Amino acid sequence: MSKLKVGVIGAGSISELHMGSYKNNPDIVMHAVCDLNEQRARALADKYGFARVYTNIAEMMADTELEAVSICTWNNTHADLAVAALNAGKHVLVEKPLSTTVEEALRVQEAVRRTGKQVQVGYVRRHGANTQMLKQFIDNGDFGEIYYAKASCIRRLGNPGGWFADKSRSGGGPLIDLGVHMIDLCWYLMGRPKVKSVSGNTYYKLGNRANVQNLNFYKAADYDASKNTVEDMANAIVRFENGASLMVDVSFSLHAKENEVSVRLFGEKGGAEIEPEITIVTEKYDTILNVTPQVNSLKLNVTEAFQNQINHFVSCCLNGTTPDSSVDDGVEMMKILCGIYESAEQGKEIYF
């Protein structure tokens, strides 16, 4: 089997999880990295062994040896870069979200169908070992129909600022940054049912809370405490055509006692928690059982999940198979996210 020549667009913090995973894959040739900041791009090229460095996207796309790219840039550039790469004959792994609007997502979908190249959306939590284990239980009917899910990703203090807090570049705040993971993980494990309606709320009450002292949090490289145009917090209920429902709440800033990540699913025969730790809840001989699987880690191993994600992408590119988190899933997720923002703005439920 021939090896795949890959490139990474964007040399920010998330890119190193892609680069490290590519480096560990034996079917990869580290071909090129592109960033507007040449110094940063060259530093990562030297660190991970990329053969070429670009500061111009058009020049990178014209590289006929390059076969596939990871897009690790601002959200508002994802769709344009994906379409450009597809048009240039490259396969694409794009960080979530696929785009910032449904229209952009549909444009990427059209390019996939027209070019025959692959797009995989970076829903990395799908590739966690515990997610895959739990999906096997679900697919074999151990929980029966999954009719309800509830997910939270609450940061009491955690607006990263910079481009994350600039709606023109990010497309939104915690909903599009954190909620996309929470919603997709539940939707994926529920069997990706067709969405019927969404009802959501967004709040702009606390800002980035840059005044808070004595408590550190992650800040983007271009952090500016004076600039913030995204919501502090969002919540939503998503209703599906099969009668199932999903409740989600996420925040960058909230007067909460502590940070919280929780994902719970409930079915006819049993239920499960996958965040903060994997737990299975079932019933046997009229007794409720809380079952703890014996696994390497009860929590999400982010590095392992990224490696699994990259390995899946590489396999799809080399074998011509459709990625599990395809462009079609990316389009559906943008419909959900944009529907929630639209519902919050209009103060009413949005039907599909």
C-alpha cells in the first residue's frame, strides 16, 4: 500500500494533535505545513518532520504531490479552505465545526459529491475508546431504544478570548465550540436520528469575566480582554422524528461552583454515562445494577482519540471508503447549531 502525503493548514495549538497523530501513523508522509506566520510554521515543520512550508494557501493547493490536508484554522475559514482543497484534488479532515453557516456546509457537501474526494469532520469524541465500546453495546441492542440524552459542558471561567470570542471568526461562543462536541456525541450514540425541531436560548450576561483574579484559564494567543462578541452560555432541547430528545447546556462563563462535563444516555433496557467517566446502568432479576467496565481509562483519552481519528481518516483516504463522520453529518450538525442560534434570536422553536 502506498503512503499518503499529508499537509496541515494552520499552526495553532490544535494542529499539534493532528501533527503528532500523523507522525505516529506508518502510512503517512509528512509533506507540508501552511500558516500565515512563517516562523511558527517552520518551527512545527522542523519538530514534526514536514518537508515543505507554505505561507500561501494557493501555492499549497497547487502542490500536486500533496494528497490530503487537515484544516486547523479559524471556524469562518473552514468551508472555503475545504472547497479549495477538494477542488485541488485533496482529501480533507476539517476541525469542527464544518462551517459557520448551513449554506457554507452545503457548499462543501456539493464539492465532495462533485470531486469524489473525502471530507471527514473532526468529531474527535466519536473516536474515543469508550465511545466505540459503548456504541457496540448500543448497536447490539443492550440498551434498547435510546430515547433521551442529556449533556453539559460547563465552564465557570473559560472564555478563551481572541478568535474564540470574535463571532465574525468563530461563528459563536460555547455552543459552536463546546456544544458541537456534546451534541454530536449524543446524536452519534443515539443512531443519528433525523432532527424534527430545536428550541434554544443564548445569554450575554457575564462577558469574559476578565476581572476575575487568582484562577487561571486557557487564553488564545490573540487574547484581548476588551473584545468579546459571543454568548456566555447556551442551552437547547433537540427533538427527533423518532420521538427521542436531547437536552444540552454549555458555557464559557457561568456562576457555577465548578466546571462540569457530563454526557448521559437513557434507553428502554438500560442507560450509560460516558462523561465524566464511563458507567453502564442496567437491570437484572429486578435489581438495578451500576456497572463499571474494566478499561484502560474510564475518562476520555484525548491523545488516543485524536490518534484513532487520524488513523480512520488515513484509512479512508487510502481505501476510498467514506469516513464515519462524513460531510453529511457535518451538514446536519450545522443545521442543529444554526437552528439553536436562530431559535434563541427569534424566541421560538425552529422546525426542520
